[in-house]
Amino acid sequence: MVYPIHRIARAGISIAPKPASAFRRALFFGLVLSSHVAIAGPVNSGQPLRVMPLGDSITRGSYLVMHESGPQKGRAIARANEGGGGWRKLLQDMLRADGVPFDFVGELSYHSFGHDGKVDPSFDPDHHGLAGFSNSKIISGGKVPTPQEVLDELGVSEISVPDIQTVLKKHRPDIILLMSGANGFDAAARDELIHLIGANSPAHLFVATILPQRAPRVGWEKVDDYNSSLPTIVAAQQARGLRITMVDMHAAIAADDLLADGVHPNREGLAKIAAKWYAALKVAAYVERYK
């Protein structure tokens, strides 16, 4: 049967090369525009900062820990484990160390940090990282590719998520951390996604350039062109008075920070992603405002 992920959440079940010079000029232009936009985010009213990690498998978390035996030997562990949570775990550690109350939100609650398949109670597993999804699929929602062991544990045949408008209205984030497009490099759909976020949520959108890729990843050479078009939509949204900040995630990651698949970050890469998100939040004064 189809099992919408929001029903799982309500039930309390934890499932568990450098940029080209043209791109650098475009990115600099976008960042200069950002510096002239007044940031008027939510004032801390005693409520936690609602953060929605939005994107694809890199947001969900790269699978770093493998089964060592049994029928799934050699496959990544999908249930909560010590290598789970991706950059979300590391960002949460930074926010917690600074005394920032937060609530991560989204339709999914796996891949998560924990032990023996159980989510660590100090880790907030919620996110909206849709593995394999293009920008168009993030917009429309639908069936989410899910490891079989997660489906087996839940006793369902598939997991699905609603369209992005529904997700935003349901979860009401204060902050959205968007990094998407590694699947398909569809800049037009990315721009539509950014427009929809602005039209359906008052959240401050932090949108990142996508990470470098390398062989054997198909299409790795399209990354720079995809990233170079991002400043235009960011500037347009800023001109409309919307709260949007571009984060140069691409510049923070090197080829050595990727796994052998040429697309997913390794532990060092995940740490750099978390640090970049945290720095962007701090520059925007959210850390100080919520401490």
C-alpha cells in the first residue's frame, strides 16, 4: 500500500575543478546584491527556530556505514546509525553548542543518526531530502525511493510526499536550507521551485550552489553552468523584497571531499557543508537572535 510519510510522523515512528571565471563573476554579483538586502527574520519569541533542510540525497544524508554481513552485505545501512544524519547532524551539533533552540521539519525522518536502528533522542531526524529527486519532482512530490529495510520495518510498499506548496503550508519553516539540482541540472525548474517557495512561505530561503561532481558521475561537467545561472533568480527575488540568500557551497567542497561515486560528500565534505550553512545563518544573525 502507499503510505504517506506524514502519517508515519504523526504516529511517532522514527524511520530513522573550481568554478570558471565567469561563474565567479556571476557569484560575486549575486553576493554583492545579498549584502544590500535588509534581513528581517523572525524575532525569537521563545519558540524554536523551525529549519527545513530541502533537497535530494545529499540533504537526506550520504550512506557512509555499510552492512558487514547478511543479505545486505555491502549496502549502506538505511536505519539510524552512528554515521547517519549527514550534514544535518553536524549542523544540529553546532546550533546546540551555541544554545540555539531549533526544530528541524520536513516530511521524512530517515536517514538518521542513532544506534542499533534507533534514533538518538538528541537528534532531530526530520527533513525534506528526497533522494533521486530532480527540482521538478521536489515541486510535484510523489513516490520517494526508499531503502527496502526501511519499508520492511514499517510494513509498507512505498513512501510518498505531497507537493512543495502543501509541505510548506504544513510545516511552516522559519528557515529553508535548499540545495537541489544535482539530479538533472534543470535550472528552469530550480527557478520555479524558488518562486513557489517565495509565494507560499514567509521563510528566509538560503539557496546553495550545488557541489562539484566528477567521473564516474554522469553529467558532472554541467555543474558550473547550472550554478552560474543561480545569481539571476536570487537577484530577481531580492528585488521583489523576498528574503533569500545565496550560499556558495560549491566553493567549500573539493573533489577529494566526494565519495567514489563522484557526487555524494564523504565525512570531510559533510562537515564542510554543515559549517557553510552555519556560517550563513550566523551572518544573517539567526544564531545571535535565537540564543
